[in-house]
Amino acid sequence: MRFFRMRFDSRPKAGPTQTEIETIDGRRVPVKLIVNPRARHVSVRIDPTRREAIATAPSQRHLKHAAQFVAERAGWIAQELSRLPQGVLLTPGSIVPLRGVPHLLVYEHGRGAARIEGGDIPRLIVPAPDVALFESRLLRFLKDQAREDLIDRVAVHAVALGVRPVRIQVKELRSRWGSCSVDGMLSFSWRLILAPSFVLDYLAAHEVAHLREMNHSRRFWAHVKRCLPDFEVGRQWLHERGSELHAVGLVR
């Protein structure tokens, strides 16, 4: 596929610069240009939740180079975006996985906690006074479920490695599945609750191991293996199917 046009406004701006690559068939590929002083060089990555490419420049004066860098990789960007699974919105009638099992999302007028009813396809019923509140109530439920599972598995792995995390938080993470801060706070993507439980367990072990080694050295992976001898299964699942999780609840 040939690309022939890239629109870019090089005037200084305070925030990210939105640009796009246009194909010969008229399709436009969104690209966001951002400045990150901590970056060592110009780079480009795919944001699977916003379905756009993000080019990072170490300074404002490097933005033009970042735009050229993106243009040179237009084919790769289009190919990676085309490989993303079809998006699934968190709306009534959608089918989303919970711990790896597909569930039908159902809206119920009223109040109360979300609940699951069995069947060939289990129904995840979310009560709300108005359907406009459905997504926020559902997200709260999914984050709470993820937090419960993660607290449980982190506790197990922390005992195994003799460490103690300061805090566990579950939130929207678009570029990673989890992180560990130098002060001992563990952060995880809420989307882990969508995956089979062994995947969430792997991420819990992974981040707990960072409390011993803030790197990905052989010692680090030895700690992960001590927590979870078959951790490679969860890591491989994320590598092969992680984009399916990002497709759920797309950021709009």
C-alpha cells in the first residue's frame, strides 16, 4: 500500500499534535505526536485502545523529525492498526469476557450491585437508574473484581518472595499491563480481569518480582518463576492475545 500525504502543523503547541497519514484510497490513519523530555530518541508505537499511532519526540524541535519518522513507517503503522481486533464497547448487548468466559452485558433499570446469572452465555446484569450510567457502573464492577483477584494473588506471591507492596491500584493503563514504582506501589490494568485467571496471576507475580529486582534480568525472571513455575503460559497468552483485551472498552 502506498502513502502519499501526511498533514502536519509544525507550529509550537502546548499539548500533543494530532496528525494523520492518508492512503491512496482515501483512508486516514490517525497519528499523535507528543513530546517527552525523558525520551532518548524519536519513536513510534501503537495505542491499541485509541487505535492510533503515537510518535514520541524528546523535545519540541524534534517534532518535525518525528513526523518524518512516522511517514517513513506508514506501511507498518497501517498494518499494525489493521491487525487490531474489532472493538467492543461496554454497552448493553455486547459480549465481553470475564476471567476468560464470554458474558452478555445486560442493563437493568434500578439500583444495586452488578450480578451474574448463569446460562449457555452467562449474563452480566448491571443495574443503573439510567442507561447513560451503564458503562461507568460496569467499569466500577470490573475494576472491583480485578482488584479483589489481584490483592489475593499479590499477597500469595509477596509471601513467596518476602516482600510487601505499599499499595495496589487498578486503573486504565494503555501502554502496559502493570507497573511497580520505586516506593513499592503496584499498578495494574483493569482489563486483566477479562483474561483467564492464569494471565492475571502471571502479571501479579511479574510486578511482585519487581519489588526484588527493578529490571528484567535473569534474577528477576528467577523470582517470577519462584512465584509461578509456569509463568511462561500467561506471558505467551498476553503476547498473542493481549490486543483482544485492549479492544474491550475502547477509549473514546
